[in-house]
Amino acid sequence: MLEQLKREVFVANQLLARNRLSSFIWGNVSGIDRKHGLIVFKPSGMTISDLSPEDMVVVNLDGKRVEGKHLPSSDTLTHIELYRSFPKINGIAHSHARWSTIFAQMGLGIPALGTTHADYFHGEIPCTRKLRAYEIRGEYEKETGSVIVERFIKGKISPDEMPGVLVCNHGPYTWGSSPIEAVNISVVMEEVAFMAWHCMALPDRYLVPMQKDLLERHYRRKRLGNADSIVSIDRDTSPYE
């Protein structure tokens, strides 16, 4: 069942680890088959080095396992909430990548300071509010998805124009047209978080806001297909170490 999607989700999880966006069992990538309403996940509590495509777990949109010998990711209900609310996305990546998570832990969005950011994100990458006590004590994973959706609705933000978010005190989620694209967006988010943090560490007089016209030019150019499409990013070294 869904063998091609299992393979793609497996490869996407490999890319998450290879790009140093996840360590140990942190992080996960999923993909959805919209036609059949089924989602493929990495198993819970297992590193990608211990897995094969056949180990991927299939669940339905109610979170019920329909195929696989392992339990699905502990973040399953978060992913389901996003797939239900953002009908155009087909892949989701979640990590605890260092620089993006720093912003999340501080409850800050990642400001748009340059064209690298603007090529992928239409403005500041938002951060959610803190989860309330009853949300944490209740259906925590589902509520994590709900607080992301709430941020987009209240902020009148399009998930098509903003393919990522920071969950306050937690970490980043990104999405795209496929699981691999979702990971690509995670890599870009980590790069712009790294650059933004260091720009913000300089004295205020050096922090130059990005012109709105420049942001719009780069974002619209990318959307109109006048620039190279996203490719799978795989690097041997990291600027974050």
C-alpha cells in the first residue's frame, strides 16, 4: 500500500537527518495521499538509520493505523490537523533544528531581512502563542496543530505563501507539495534563522529592515517560475556547528 509514498517519506526523513536538522529520534516527515485520505509517517521513537521504507506507518485522517508494525510518530495528530486545515499541502516536516528552535523558544518570529528569506517566505515567519494549560494537559499533539492553524487564521496568513511556522517553546514545522519539498523548506528556514539571529545580534543601528518592494519582487519572481525550482538540498558540512 502506497509504496511510492513510503519511499518518498523515507527519503525525506533521511534528508532531514543528513542536513543536520534532527538528532537521535527528534523530528519527522510525513506525506499524504489525498485521493485515499491516508498519511505515511516515520515510526515513533526510531532513528532513520534503523529503518527502511517498509517500516513506514500508514494512518487515516482519524489517526487510526491501517498498515505498519510500528506506532506512528508521536506528532501524528499535529500533522493531521495541518492536513485537514491546509488542503493544498502534501508533505510536512517537523524538526528541532537549532537556530529555528532558538526563535521558537523565545516566542519570536523570524524577520524578513533579505532576499534569501523572501524567495521562500512572504514576510516574517510567524510564531504561535503559548499553549494554555488545558491544551497541554488535554490532546496536546492535536492542540499543537490547532494553535498553528489559529495563528494563520487570526493573522490572515496564507499557508501557500508562508510554508512554515514556529511553535512557541517547541520548534519549527514546514510544509510543501511533497515530503521532500517540506524538508527543503526546513533547510531554508534554518538558514534564514541563522542569518537573522546574527543580524539581530549586531547593534540596532546596523539592522536594516528589508524594503517591502524588494520582498515582493523576490517572492513573486519565485512564484511565477522565473527562478530555479527548489531542489533537494544535501550538504556535507553545516555552518551551524
